Amino acid sequence: MIKSMTGFGRSTLSKEGREYQIEIKSVNHRYNDVNIKMPRSISYLEEVVKKCITSKIKRGKVDVFITFENNSETGKQIKINKELAKLYINNLKELAKEEKILSNIEVTDISKFPDVLNVKNVTEDQTIEEELVDVVNEAVDSLYSMRKIEGEKISEDLLNRINNVETKILEISKLSTRLIEEYVVKLEERIKELLKTTNVEIDKNRLAQEVVIYADKCSVEEEITRLKSHVDQFRKMLSTDSAIGKKLDFIIQEMNRETNTIGSKSNNLEITNRVIDIKTELEDIREQIQNIE
């Protein structure tokens, strides 16, 4: 079943003090364009996130927003920069001596100075990656489901429209066959009129040749055969589960080309009206196809 390129997915995870929130939205695009915004602390996992998305989303402009907070005590380590702390103490004592003030220095005061205390996460990378992949996949599944539901609605509309196109093609086929018969009748009538005013003998072979020339000139059977083939291909593609937007667009271009040829060959108002109907439907189909993955 075809899928739309428009959708939204969201997922959250809270585990042992680690908070994840993922939002994914996608819109129409010619290619597969994935943009990810995520915290600096886990930016090293950007390619992992991208692979999760592109494994299921084949086409569209996809924007991914990731927020992450790590309040977990697991894997955290406090490190004191003792050398820097000693520098602070020595410089403060020296300042106190020069200015003749009390050097009442508390260890808590020193800990507040920049870069004296550092909190680092250690041996936690693998856990964060696994959790992030899970929550991203959940959001992608939500997005995929929405795109699939919308794709089903688009598919129904496209099937109705391509059925209308097929109906008009069959009508043109019948009308084009009748054109030859009408031409023969008109030609015979003209000959009878001529025979009333002249004694010239009509060459039957020449008459038959004129009919053949006219038939060849206005025949649209080849175009109709190709249009029918394109209609069959179109229907088959709608039932596939792969990204077919570009292929369907190509088929519609080919159908437009064949329809234009029929229009240029036709000198019949009824056929011309049906050509206009087909082109109108094809244009609507083409617009819908721009929403398909």
C-alpha cells in the first residue's frame, strides 16, 4: 500500500533518571532529506538515529527534534581538580597577606570556583544508545503509521480517478472506430453528388486508397493501447509497498503525452471533449502523486 510523505510521530521514555523526548514530522520532498536537532551531549549518536529513520522512511523532508536530560546517578563520577584548588588557595592567601585581611578560607568556598569540581558520565554510553534507539524507533513507527493511513486515502482517490480515465479511453476507442465508418459514408455521398453532374467514372481502387490514408491519419489505436497499458501499470503500483511516487509521476507524464497525441489527431468534437476530461483527471492525479513517498 502506498504511503503519504506527510506525518507526525512522537515518543518519550523515562528510565532511571534519564529523560528522552522525540518528535518527528515529515512533509513532501523530492528526495529523502533528514534533519536532526539533538543535545550536544549525545550528538555522537546522530548517525545511529538517522539510520533508524531512513530504514523505514524512504522519501520526504524529515525533521527530528530530540531532547535528553540525564539526572541518573548511575555511571556518574565526581572529580576534584586538586592542583587547581591549591592554586586558588595559595593565591587567596597571598592576597590576604598583602591586603592584611583574614584568610578564612573554607573548602566549600573553593569547590564553587570554576573547574574545581567536575561531574562526568562514565560507562553509560551503551545504555544511552540502546534507550535512544528504542524511543526513536517508537516515534518512527508512529510517523510511519500516520503516513500509511493517509496513503490509503490517497490510494482510494487515485483509483477512482484512474478508473475515470480508463472509461474515457474506452469511449474514445469506440468513437475513433466510428470515425472511419462516418468518413466512408460522407465520401460515398460526395461521390454520388458528383455523379449527378458528371459522367466521370469513379476509380474504386482510388476510393479505397483514400479511405486507407484517412484511417491511417486519424487512427489512435496505438495511443489507446499504450494508455491502457499505463493504466494497468498504475493500478499494480498502487498495491505495492515500496516508494513509488517518482515512478507514478513518470507514468502520468507518458499518459499525458499519449493523450496529447490523440487530441492532435482528432477532428471530432466528442473525442476532443474526452481528451480534455482525461487531461483534467491526469493533472489532479499528478498533484496527488506529489504527496506520495
